[in-house]
Amino acid sequence: MLSNTHQFKSQTIWSDNGLKNLSKESVSDKTMLAVILAAGRGKRLLPLTKNYPKPLTPVLGKPLLEHIIETLQEAMVTDIVIVTGYLNHLIQEYFGDGSKFHVKIRYAHNPVYKNGNATSLKVARELLAEDEAFLLLMSDHLIDVKIVNKALRNVDHKPLLCVDRQPQYSPQIKDATKVLVNSEGYITNIGKDIAHWNGVDTGIFILDNNIFEAMEEAEKLSHFVTISDCIKGMVTNGKSLWACDVSGLFWLDIDTVDDLESAKLILREER
């Protein structure tokens, strides 16, 4: 039973305010499957994540992951794969098959989620059609639907990463994965500690099979592999990765209790 998440169900559903009011646009002609990585524990959110996984952390009355699913549904992306890890049964019990959220949800479980978030994407591969492009999102990022829609409109540029060239909030910068974008709009370097950068990784991608080829190469070097490692391998080996500029659009990465409080404050101001 969801003894630790029943509180979410009893809250007023936030449908007329907040993220859903940030944009009313939708894209119906370029929909695709979305993969959401939701395996991590979220140690930096302790003690909040002692009894439930990070994606179920409440933000203004509903779990982080529910905000993301509602954003996807608003963008007409209704086929979703959620990769679970820590306390996976709680996520599956809460979201079920997705019907109550007007989407279709399938699950892939990652028992080795501590070995980097690329391992979570790897377990989702068997649920993807061969050569199928897909959206990749993080379960701890709040995002405006406009970002998803802009990525979908630019699917012909795939693989792509949504990049913020003008981050506005401290949680977007302090632990951010940074990118260097060249004059032609392609990413040439990525990492948390790169010396030269001109944009921030928002955690929203449209990818294809190239990512799995890069993953196989990264796994030869380390058992701990991140999505950033794979992306870096792609661009190092001459694979193009387009930077979809989403500067000025709302997104927020929730890693710490301070981030969570900042998110609540920002979203209340948007209401």
C-alpha cells in the first residue's frame, strides 16, 4: 500500500494554476514515446526520501513525477516509459498504467541504478522500437510544456538537447551540467566541470540509437556511466548533437531541500 504517498491523493489537484498555466500550446503532429528516468533515491533530499523515492516528493500538492506526466500529456505525448529503481513499487502503485492521468505508462526496473543514470536508460531500450527517436526526461526536473513542444517541433534536428543559454535561478546553475555550443548550434562539449561553456543542460533530450552505441563505449571505461558521459562520447566521436535553445522558458532541477523550497516559491509566484 502507498502509506507514504496517500497524502498526495488527498491534496487538491493543481490543474488550473502553476505549470499548466505557463503555456497552453500543444503539438499534436509530432508525438513520440517519452522515457522518464525515475530510479534514484535522492539522498540530498533526506529525510524526505527516507520512505518514498525522490520522484514522489510532493511539490505544491502532488509528486514531482506527476507534474512531469501532466506536462507530457498537455503536449500530447501519451506513451510513457518510466524507469524505476529505489522503492519502485511505490511509483508503480501510485501511477499504475497511467489511465487516471490520460496516458499509457509502462515500466522498466533498474536494479543497478547506483551505477549512473545511463544504466537506467539502458534498461528502457527493450521497450523502444528499433531506430525509434524518443524523448528523454529526468523525473526531478519541473518543466514548462513549451520546452517539450519546442523539442518536438525541432525533431528533424535530432539528436538534440534542450539548452538554456540564460539560466535565471540558482538551482539551475550551482550543480548544473554545462554545455559548449558552437556558432552552428551544435554541442561540442558537456560536463559539470568544463572550463568553457555557454549554456546549461535542462535534462530534456530527443535521442536515437546513437546514444546506446555511445553507452557501450562508455561502459568499457567505467562501470559508473552517466547520460553526460554518453553525450560527451558522442560529440567526441563526431556525432552531431543539436542544441535546442529554450532560454527564457521555465525549468528547474530539484536536487536538495533548498531547491524544493525554491521551486515552491517560484511556482507560487507563477500562479
